[in-house]
Amino acid sequence: MKIIELNTYIVHCYRTNWVFVSVETDEGIRGVGEATLEMKEKAVEAAVLELRDYLIGKDPCEIERHFHVMYRDSYWRTGPVLMSALSAVEMALWDISARALDVPVYRLFGGKCNDGVKAYANAWFAGAKTPEAFAEKAKIAADRGFAALKWDPFGSAYLTMSAKAIDESMAVVGAVRQAVGNSIDLLIEGHGRFNVPTACTLARELEPFNPLFFEEPVPPDNLDALADVRSKSRIPIAAGERLYHRTQFRELFEKRAADVVQPDISHAGGLSECRKIAAMAEAYHIPFAPHNPSGPIANAATLQLAACTPNFFLLETMYSDIPWRKDLTTESLVFKDGLFEIPDGPGLGVELNVEAFADHPYEARPLRHYRGDLTDIRPVGAEPYF
């Protein structure tokens, strides 16, 4: 079997644009991957297409060889654009290899450890601006079956926060905790926005609400700063969505900088690399909870990873999505009792409906985090997709 073609597709999805990859073989088996990288979608597409010349004519099942050569021969190595491109191609090659054997991808990684995985909801808060609105939306998400909710309650803050702004943020957290009670886990997102003293202050202020973790409290480019916050925080610290290679995670583990590790399968090298990162985390007895806010192909790949990862902790899930998500792929998910079942279909278990993509072309989307419209994460008409 040989690779004969590689195609990319950029599809608008309101918050960002999904970047899909399709790899074709001479035996008619197609594999799919996802390289969504917010605000860098066209750069990632170009990086994927630069890999095309190497891949054409190669055996798609020699995944470790191809990943190593493409990574090595980039010369500059690492970087989120290259690693996201490699991630998508790697997913597609595993998809092809598993489809050729008519088995799910997790079978090629040793089989299942988990039949289902606990999920937490992101984007459940869409449009909320007040503590009362957050509380009402939290109750709806809990009633839908989610046992854990994540969000960023810090408005447009950057680096520091006034006492008034901190009080306003804690009012939101308190309203959500009161609305859903103590049986629902709360996960607080920082989006890497704060300096060390502010992050430490926020960790102290969050203590009474007993969050499961405080995610990415400081920018991702200084793991010593993250370790400093973790050493002073009495609540667990989660991080890793903006690290994109196992060597960076090695440093995170060595510095004891996080209690929960969160690589993104679309950025950190795909299935094999994330499984290696999970194994490293397991050696440090650290739970593995991948960043997973993107599209249906990344979600499908993450579920396959969840199936075969002993220290898998939580699956990030978007509570609702664009109405046209259901038109773009053959995605079919089962959510029951707070868990997502692991699909057992061949490969990643999902295929692209390419003919639907033309109706949703690329649109530039700016970063929302510092503009005060962080909760405008979904369009009017957003709906469940599972």
C-alpha cells in the first residue's frame, strides 16, 4: 500500500476554523486527521502541504519512521505549526493502518483499558455575563449529565487583577458552586493570563470553592513560573495544552510543575506522541487529561487514545457546537451517565463529508481572551452534537 495523495480543508466553525487532513492510498483506503491551531490555520495548512512531497509514494503503515524523518528534516524542529501539521498526518496514518486491518486504532496500541471516559463540559457558559447567568447555565449542563464543568471566570484580565475584579470573578465561581452543589466538579481555566503573584492570589481565593484544578494559571513559556505557582497553591494545577513535544513535557515533569497534564492530540504530535507523554506522566503518577476543544476528528482520535491509556483522567468536551457540525463528518457519539463510550468502528471511526465544506469557508477569527467577549464562544443556534 502506498500514499498517492494528501489534501487539506479549512472549515469555519465560529470560534475558529477547523483544519482537516485527508491521506489517500492506492488501495482506496483513506485516513483523516485534524491540525486545528487557532489563529494559525493557514500557516498549519501550508506546513501540512510541505510534508506532501515526502509522503507521496511511502508506505502509510511505517508511522514511526515517517514521523521521525519529517520531524528531523524540518531542521528547526518543534514549534506549534510544524507539530500540529505532523499531528494531523500522524492521525491519518494510524487511521489508514487500523482501517486496513478493520480494527479500531486502540487495538494497535494494545487494546482497551477503558470502555468509557468521564467527560467535563467546556462552552456550557456561552453568552453568560453575570453570576446569575452562569449559575443558570451550569444547572442546565449538570442536568444534562455532566459531572464536571470548566470555564474561565476572569473576564478580560491580563497579568494582574484589582481586588474588585477578583471579587467579581469569585462571585461567578460562588454562584456556580451554589447552583450545582458539591457533587459537580468545577475546573477553573486561567488561559495562561496571569503573573506569578496574581496566580497565587487567585489560587488562594478559589480554595473555598474546592475546584478540581486551576488550569494554566501563568503563560506557558516559563515552566519555572508554573512550578512556583504549584508549590504555593493548595489546589491542583493543570497545564500542557500549549506544550507541543515530549521534551517539553519531560521538563514539566522534572520541575514538578503540574498535578494534571493536558497535551492536545492536534498539537503535541498525534496519537503516538501523546501516548508517550501519557506514559511519562504515568511514571510520575500524574493524571492525563488531554486538551480537546477542537473538531470531530481530534475528538475521535482523543477517544481512541483514552481507550488505551491507563492513567487517563478526564476528557474535555465542548457542551454544544455549530449547527453544521453534524454535516461535516460521520461523527456518532454516545454520552451516558457522564461518560463517553469508546467507538469500536475501524480506524478513528469517523469520515469527512467533504462536499459540505464549501458551505463554510474560512473566516478569520480574532483571539477573544483579552477583549471582554470570552463567553461569546458559540453562535445563536448552537446545539448538542451527541
